[in-house]
Amino acid sequence: MKHFLTGTAAAALMSLAGLAQAADLKMSHVRPQDTTIDKELRAFAAQVDEATGGDVSINIFPASALGDYTTVQERVSVGAIDMATQPAAAAADRRMQISSFPYLANTWAEARAIYGPDGPVRNVMADLYAKQDITMLAAYPVYFGGIALNTDAVNPGDPSQSNGIKVRVPGIKSFQLTGEALGYIPSPIPFSEAFTAIQTGVVDGVIGSGAEGYYASFRDVTKTYVPANTHFEVWYMIISNGSLAELDAEDQEALKAAAADFEAQRWTVAEKEQGDWEQRLADDLGAKVVELSDDELAAMAAKVRNDVWPVVLEDVGAEWGQGILDQIGK
């Protein structure tokens, strides 16, 4: 009888231990349901579920349902939200502006060397997240940024002239200064108010996203798209250190392996997808996609690097920021 009770107690303890290891994680992202990132994250969640034998379940919350990305990053930092895949919030640390530094990369190959595995920006972003009690699991390349207008473009390839067009920019110094350097009149407006601002004529367009983002959120107010390559948009898959620590070692490794696969797959499709979305702006919406020459893109990049980089470097810490640019060879 004694052995029976001992065996029963052991079985009960093993059952409880199994329950304790199971994790139900919440993952936030910024795009609507059924968009590319939403589908990719759901596939990632399924892979994690299978790899962990059901120990780790990831529930996806699209369209900033858990809060805007700045709020979400703060909540991931304190463990109130488990995970997110989204832009870095510079409000938490101004140095995170390095992730959206304008005209840092010229090509997709350069972008991968800078933001991909072991890239200088990717490594420093992992360190900055770590200071907020957050672990970066993957980088998610999105696109090179452009400019969406609800009007015709004016001298879109000539940054030496002011075009008189007022555009919404994120409340981040690098975007504001870039808009100015390219001849626009920047107006910092929260993302949640940007569509209405364009619709009502408060501004005539928006800087800060790319073709896919404009199609998802500004399709009804985009008449012209200027693929100016303003910045390279990369999001990060992050997890609260507390949430990660609650997983056993085997499940942690499975999660990290799935995140690495998620990122690797993304780098294989992102460049083509950018072109596809630009084509959809033209085909589905009838928007004019401006063709810029290599010389025009080079002139825009040179103007921004000359006018904007010194100011943003001071904002993030000149010595710190220049050290990263030196690693990139800029």
C-alpha cells in the first residue's frame, strides 16, 4: 500500500510539473489580421507549438490590439505582455533610432549585412533591448521606406528644392529631419491620427512607412508613391525576459530555433515582396509610382547624410553612434 501511494503521489507530481511547464504567451504586432506578418507569425506559432509538443502556445494579437508599439514595448519590458514583433520604440531609449537611421543601407545586400545575423545594428539593438529586460529573438526585414502622397509629386528626385508638400512623419527626430532634407514640410502626427489628417487635408501625405504599410493603412488616400528608400524598415521579435525564463531549457531552445527559421525565411522573400506591393499600389489603387534614377536616389541619400546624420548622431550620442557607423563603413 505504501508503494502504491508513493507511486500515485509521484505521478501526480509529474502531472503538475507538466502543467507548470506549459506556457500560454501573448504576441502583439502592428498590422491587421490576414496581412503578411500576421500569417507568418501564425505559422511561427504553429511551429513552436509542434516543436515543444504543445508546451508553448503563442496567441497572436494583430492590429495593435494590445496597445501601440511604444506602449507594448514598455509592457513587454515589465512582463505585462509576453512577446511582440514590431518596430523599435525610440521613446524608451533614443539610441534605438539607430535602427531607422535614414539612408544607412543602399541595397538589400547591404541591409542584410547591417541588420541580419551578426550585423552591427542588429547586435547593438539586442544589447539595447537587453537593458530593458527584453530578449530579441529575431529581426524581421520589411522594406525600404518611401513617401505616399494624396497629391502629385513635385520634383520628387530633387532634394535641393522645397516642394511645399506637407507630410505626416513619426515623432522621431530622424524622420522629421529627413522629410525636411528631401524638401517636404514635416508634421509630427501620431499614427492613429495620420489617416484622418490626410483625408481632411491637414497634410498631403506621409513619410515613415513603405509600399506594404501604405497599402495596408493609407490605400484610400494614396495617389502617388515615391520609392525614395528613406530608411530600411526592420521590426524585431522580442520576448520579456521573465516570460522566457519561465520556459524550461528545451522549450527555450525550440522557441529560439523557430525564431531563427522565421527570420531566415523572411530574408528570402522580403525584397520581392517590396516590389509586389509597389506594383499593387499601381494596379489595385491606380496610384502613380514615381521612377527615380540611381543618380536621383544618390542625391537624396547624400543630402540626408550631410544634413541629418550629424544631428541624429548628437541625439543618440555622437561617439556611440559613430562607432556603429564605423563598423558599417559609413
